[in-house]
Amino acid sequence: MTFRALVINKTDDHYQCELTQLETDALTDEDVHLKVLYSSLNYKDGLAITGKGPVVRKFPMVPGIDLVAEVIDSRSDEFSAGDQVILNGWGVGEKYWGGLAEYANLRADWLIPLPAKLTPEQAMWIGTAGYTAMLSVMALQQHHITPESGPILVTGAGGGVGSFAVYLLAKLGFKVTAVTGRESLYPYLKELGAVQFMTRSELDKPGKPLQKESWAGAIDCVGSHTLANVCAGMQYGGVVACCGLAQGMDLPASVAPFILRGITLAGIDSVMRPKADRIEAWQQLADLVDEEVLSKIGQTIVLEQALDYAHQLMDGQVKGRIAVKIA
Ligand code: NDP
């Protein structure tokens, strides 16, 4: 039996991703055999599909770091045929064949149940981006940042993680300032709950080590000079959740805000996050997001369009989140 999949191949001088047929026998033997319903396109999938970043560690590779699937067959007591499950990360789509295919075999340890309040499509509109935004919000909360603490800054606000960060924070009562390089997105970000805006260019160049104390918290999707300036502009005791590197992986910062204002830089990793945190984050997402707003952030394409959209994502032309309908 064969099934449809996006497949990435690499030779010495050629990197290629194409929609093709794979043999079911080629799937690795894991606990749970899944029929994929939806996957999604994240920044990392864009890097993998276009070859613009060294994301794929093994070839041939099926990309897709996210999926919602129905269990066909399971050797684990945790799941039975017919269950709907979510997978985010764990190296899937990088080291292990991922979600941009009709079938997948995965470890039970990596899967969590799809919360009853979410449809498979909604869960993939949320995807790793929304789940990472939720983990970032949880980090601020775990460090006792509340709406009363003061305003929160979100950088890379027009992207997938940023859009969800703005929305979730606003839903929880925080006053959110959105940083974006695209002024055309102000109405969209306002609808998600942003009350103030800054342009990307105000933050993305080298700045002073200590700046005006403006923010109680921040969710940074961008890294580099932007993150250094965010740290420099935190209020005393402020907390920055660091989750992305859209501007760069470097952090040309000073220790001044840490030792003079006692700020905290909280690192957010979604890929290897323990299962209990994942279940909590997804439950909170299911409780917080409402259908109407979700449909403003998300759009759905089919597998045949994924290659084209991956290039658009890399060119910074995509707003919000893309689910990919598989079945
Ligand atoms: P998107 O491409 O959807 O969003 C990134 C946003 O960053 C863009 O929309 C843009 O926002 C802004 N941006 C892009 N280039 C630059 C630049 N040169 N300087 C400043 N801002 C820039 O990606 P995601 O939202 O999916 O991911 C955001 C980041 O988070 C990525 O770096 C990704 O790798 C990382 N990530 C990390 C995870 C983790 O586990 N820690 C999980 C998921 C993602 P705008 O146009 O509004 O300025």
C-alpha cells in the first residue's frame, strides 16, 4: 500500500521537496499507527521544506512538526483505535517522519489527547505556534506577572507565535503592546487585543544597556538586538519569555538589566517539553481561545499547496497560522 507525503531529499548539490507516494512499509515501527487528519506550517517547516535552514537531520524526510491524527492501531494502553491525538515537536519532521503525509507511526509517549473542545482543524490553527505562545504566557504567570504588574510587550507579533501571544495575553486581561514590521497588520492585531503598537525598527538596532522602564513582561519571538532592547526596557523585576530567533540567534545584551533591575529571562522550549506541561498548555488553549478569533488567525490549505505556502512563509508574506488538511 502507498500513501501521499511531502518528501525532502538531499544530495551533495541538490535539495528537493516534492509531493510523492511512499510505501506504508517504509514507516518506522512505533507504538501507534496514525491516520493524519491535519498538519500545519510553522517557521521550522518552512526552513525544512525550502532548505533555508539546517532543520532536517536525516534524509529522506517527511516534514511537519505538528499533527492531529486518528489512532488506527496502538500497542500502547494509553491510546485505542479511534482516539484523536495531537503531536508537537519531539524531533518529528526533523529526525522522524512528520505530519505532512497521510499516515504516520509515532511513540505513544509523544502523543497527547486532542482536548474535547477543539476540532482537529482548530488544533492545527493553534499548532506549535499557539502552544509555544501558551507556554510563554505560563512562564510569565509562573514568575508572578499579572495584569496589575503592568504592560506586556510582544515582538514578532504578526507571526504565528506572536499573534497567539497577543491574543492569549489580552484574553487574560493583560495590556499588550505589539511590535511588528508590518503596519498593515495593526487592525488585525487590534482585533486580537493589542492596545498599543511599536514598529520593528524601534527595537532591532543596538541600543542603550538600560532604557526607560516600560514593560512588566515580554514575549520575544525575535532574539538578537530586539531581545537586548526588550531586556533593557523592562521594569524592575520584569520577566521576558524568550522563544524565537526571527531576527537572529545572537543576544548582544548587557547584564545591567539583570543585576540592576532584577529582571528574569525565561527560556521557552516547546520541542522536548514534558508531557504534563503539554497537556496543561493545550487544556488552557482549549479553554481560552474562541472559535471566531481562531478563524481570524487561521487559514487552511491542502497538501498540494504546502510547498508554495512554505516559500511564502519564508518570504514573510504569511499572516497568522496555516493548517494543512490531509484527510
Ligand atoms: P513566523 O514566521 O510566523 O513569525 C515570525 C515573525 O517575526 C514575523 O511574522 C515577523 O513579524 C517577525 N520577524 C521576521 N523577521 C524579522 C526580523 N529580521 N527582525 C525582527 N522581526 C522579524 O514564525 P513563528 O511565529 O512560527 O515563530 C516565531 C519564532 O519562534 C521563530 O524564530 C521560530 O523558530 C521560533 N519558535 C520557537 C519555538 C520554541 O520551542 N522555542 C516554537 C515555535 C517557534 P512582524 O512582521 O509582525 O514584524
